[in-house]
Amino acid sequence: MRKTAYLTAALLALAAAPALADNSYQNTCSNIAFAYSGNDAALTAVCLRTDGTPNATKLILQGISNQNGKLTQGSGPSSFQKSCGNIQILVGNGPNTTLSALCRTSSGGSNATSLSLNGISNQNGNLQQ
């Protein structure tokens, strides 16, 4: 019985190794979502470390703002979360991740908008960009 458990653990580790090596975080992370971290906007997930153990992690989203109802990427701290609602993370196939929200316009209306989030990876159980 003990040999079977060791063999199963070894096979699971080998199966996870290629996914961890290519840094496709969507393949090695679960519960991927938008969250607030204090006043900051963050991407949260539970990601596997290289040894196969889970790790709760977050990535503070940087440089995203609301420009008249449209999400735009720039630099510095993100501010979109102060004027946008219904904020969601949409995970696609491959490396595609999209931030979507309903953002206020300068005329007081709202606009459905989205922004591609690029370069996110799982580095030994931690989200990095």
C-alpha cells in the first residue's frame, strides 16, 4: 500500500512538472478572481508550487485606469477600481486573461470595457507579471 502511495505521488508530480515549466498559470492555478487588497486592485488565485503543494497568492494590478469609460494600461498604481464596477477576471485558453468592468464615463453614463492582461505566470506558487 505504501509503495502504491509513493508511486501515485511521483506520477502526479511528473504530470504537473510540464505545466509548471511552461508557466501557463491558468493550468496550475485555480480560483482565479479579482479582489481588493486594501485600496489596490489584485488578481488572486491558488497556485501549485513546483513540489505540487497549493499556495494562496495575489498579484497587485499596476497602471490600469478608467479613461472616460475605457480601461487603459499605463504606469503607476491602478485607479480603475474607484470608478468601475462589476469587475471580473475572464480566463481564456492559453495565456489569455481579460479584465472586464463596467466603467463610468465623463458624462455620467457607464460603458462595458475590457483589457487584456499579459505576461502573468506562476513562479513556484506565486503569481508574477
